[in-house]
Amino acid sequence: MPIFTRRDFLTTAASALALSGLPIRGNAAEIFTSGESKVVALSDGSFSFPADFWLGATDAEKDQLGNPVVIGANVYVYRANGRVFLFDAGAGNAAFITSQFDTVGRLPRDLEAAGIAPESITDVVITHMHPDHFGGVVFDGAPLFPNAKIHINDREWAFWTRKGFAADAPDQLRPMVASVQQTADLVADAVTTHSGEADLGGGVIVQPAFGHTPGHTVMLIDLGSERLLILGDTVVSDHIHFAHPHVGWALDLDPVNAEATRRRLLDLAATDRLLVAGNHVTKPGLGRVERRGSTFNFVPI
Ligand SMILES: [Zn+2]
């Protein structure tokens, strides 16, 4: 049974000011509380992509997406047991991003508006190392979260940091790989890798969700009365990937496994009545998944 309705959420957001010790100001952040733990949804901005990036979508499905397609860039903060987790770090402001997108890189501003100091973040948990999720661990050329461990799947870290990858990657990937490797160099001392399913403590478990990238992970967070699944890029656009999970995404490195992973996780979320959060789902990206025959429906909260 859902414990939060939209109205509950709004009143909770207001009353949480006094309770949380994590002040929320303005509209920059929204919060869920469950017992002592808190989840805040922040935004790094938004992206626009051509509808053709959703591979295999019919013309009618593309019409549902719009063109260009605007997708969210959500980032989540979870505070519990003396730790402050950040789930993905946004895009940052490296040239690779700023030369293509002027609508992202806003996480530092959103953190400030929410009264969350980057120094207070103890753990940054990365779903995968694409620049829009990992790039933001660096801002203005320096690590943004000086006191945080950065948790990354070992396969993901090895894939992107392989010596020579920036030179031997396919032409169209080379600038991205170079940017990821520059970011990785700047934060390597703070990175701690994990294998397979890993318990990071504080109620946070990372699980392999390979396909989009070789070491893509999702996070399952035990909020006490609820469990929250952060989907990373297993879903890119709530307008299509729940109802049409067969549709691919141009940046999936292994499309077959990406689809299988998407179906598996949406099925899990529907069966276990999980709260889900999607980095690219319409802001703030929180909701539940219902089964519709062999596909799914997203119910935003
Ligand atoms: Zn992404």
C-alpha cells in the first residue's frame, strides 16, 4: 500500500524542514521521509535528444515521445545512519558536456538551494560512468565531493579506465571516453570498486543491471517501511520504456541485455511494490510500477 500520496508528500516536505536536520529550501528539492531516513530528489537539469535515439520505436511511439525528446536528469540524496549518499552525480561542466548541452550541470546550484553542502556527502554511488551520471563528481576541474567515497562496479571502472581506450574506441565514442577518463583520473583516489551485488551499509545495496554499460548497476535502498529502487539508465523516458520495454536506446552498449535487464527490474518493481526512481524520468522521477499484460505502467508520486 502506498504510504505517500501527493498531498502527503507536499505536507511532509514542509514539516520535514524541522525534523530532518537536512534543510530544504525553495522548490529546489523534494523529500520523502520514512522513519529516520530521508530521500531528496534534486535535478541536474534536463537533456534533449532526437526521437530517433529510441531505437525500434514505431512512428506512433515516437509521437508519444515528442521531438526533440526532453528527459530529466534527476539525482537523489539519501540520508540515514549518519551517512549522506548521493546517487549519481549529474553531468558536471567539462567541455564535453558544455559544448553539447547547456541545460545540465545544475546539481551544485540545486544542492546549494537545498542546503546540502558537497562536503557533507559521505558516499557517491554511481550507476554507470556515462558523463551525465559520473561527470559531476568533478566541477570546474576539481573533485566536488572532497569527503566522499565514490562507489563504482569493478567491471564498469575497468571498462572505462582501460589504458588506450580513448585512442582505440570507435570514432563517435572517442570524445566521450576521453572525457570520462579525465574525470576518472581526477577522482581515482576516492573511488572504491565493488563486485556483483554489494552491501554498502546504511541500507544501500547495489545490484548488477548490466546491458546499458558493461558494469551498470541499480541501487536498492531499505527505507524501513519501503524499499526504493533507483533505476539508473535501465529506463530512459517514462513516456516509452514502461509501456514499450522492447524499445532500445542509442547509448545502450549491449541492447539485448539492456532490454532483458529493463524487463527484469520492472517486473521486480511491480511484483514487490517497490518505490522506484529514474534518473531520466520526468522530475522528480519517483513512482511505482504496475504490470499491464506483458508491459508496464509508471505511476508517478
Ligand atoms: Zn543517462
